[in-house]
Amino acid sequence: MPGLSTDVVELKKYVKQLQAATAAQNESDIVSILKILKNEFDVTEQLLRDSKAGLAVGKLRIFASTDVSGLAKELVRKWKTAVDKQKEIDKRKREVSEQASGGQKASAGAGKPATPITPTVLRTAKSDSVSGKTGDKTRDKCVELIYDALASDSSAPIELILKRAIAVERAVYDNQGESIGGPYRNKIRSLFVNLKDKNNPSLRENIVSGEISPEKFSTMSSEEMASEEQKAALNKIKEENLFKSLAAQEAEAETEAFQCSKCKQRKCRYRQAQTRSADEPMTTFVTCVVCGNRWKFS
């Protein structure tokens, strides 16, 4: 769209402001920034990756305020539609280019009909002509599996992705006492499954960029590898369970000292519990009597 910005530096500035407003639970600032992102930026997949805007906005889809969560969901849908549309355009351009190339080859080959070429959408070790080169067939296959996951939607050079894949496999191999037995294979499988998760592009990006070292990645659990959105969902489930466990105890005290961010009413129930170490402040759990919204603070 004409007039919209595609400046990654400017977008990063708003992402930092959004993260600060989110940390402070400043609903009005969050809404204002989301509206700016919606109306003033024309995004691409690369722009979203470079700025981390997709991650920052994605986390807000489960924000307590429906104004924030609804706007975040709308923005994510808009960005996804734009990215998918551009991918389709790029795909069609590749098809036309490759078919034209095939037609030229056919003309040079005694008039034989051109064979249609189906473009490879996802990069793999096979499509990039990559092999493990460890000297062991099992390890080579594992290097290629990790490469497949890292390269699937990456635009990074083959040499860089292969370097990361080899380093990850080597770290797992060393951690298992240089053995390719069951534990080694299970760990490689776990890393591969989490890397291939289409909803967790930041994990792949962090490995390729070096933000997460192969040594650290090789020891991470599935929970540690989860996307920010998945972690937020897990934390929400844990908080819900904690609220339920507290509710099963003695009755909560009623108060008008707190205002619900969702319905703006002040009729609430609250309970305090020591959820961290003894020298840390107690955590206050609040439930709005009017709309049922729940939140906590220390």
C-alpha cells in the first residue's frame, strides 16, 4: 500500500515501546501502538523476522483485556494474509521463470516438449545438495534432519545452516558419550520435532543466527524450546490451576481496592499466597466478581 512504512529500524522502535507497555500492563499505550502498527506499516515476512514484531504482537492475543487481544488477533491475521499473499506471488514468479527456462532447454533439444518444473517451496538437505559428512550414516542422517528443520523457511546461506546443523548434532553426540544409541536418537528426534513446528519460527531463527548456541540448544527441554505464545499459554494454564487450588481453600476476602482491567468494575475477591521464596513479596490473586476476569501481582 502506498505511503506505508517498511523501515525495520522504525518498526523495531515501536516493538520496543510495545514490549515496555506490555511489561507495565499499560492497556491504553498497548492499544495505541497496535493501531500504529496496523495502519502505518506494510510488512513482509523478512521485516517481521528482523524486527521481532510478530512475536511481540502474537503474545498479546491472550492478553486479559479484550480490546488488546482482539486488536492483536486482527493485526496478526492482517500480517499473515499479507505474507501469504506475497509468498503466492513469489511462487508464481518462480514457476513462470522455471517453465520459461525449461522451454528454452527443450527448444535446444531437437524440439522435445519441455518438462514442467515444480518449484521447491521448502528447503531441505536434498534440495540444497547437503550431506552430513561425519563418516557415520546414522549421524549423517541426523545432521540432514536438523538441516531440513533449520532450512525449511530460512533465507540464510547453505554454508551457515549446515554449520549450525553439524554443530547441533555434534553437541548431542558429545552429550550422549559419543554414542548413537537410543538416548541420542530420541534427543535428535525431540530437537527436530520442535524445530519443525510451524508456529515456532523464532526458535529456528535463533539457532541459525547464533543467538542460541548449538551446545545450549542440545540440552533444552521441549518446554524451553516452546514459542513465546506456547509458553504464555502454559503459564496461563498454570495460573488457572493455581487459582482453582486456592479457591478450594478458605473463602477469599472481598474488596473494592482493585479495578478490573476488563470491565472496569471494582467489586473483587482476592487472596494472597507465598508462591516464591520466603524473602520475596507475597503474590496477590484477584478475581473480578462481575465478569470473572482474573489477574495477579506481587
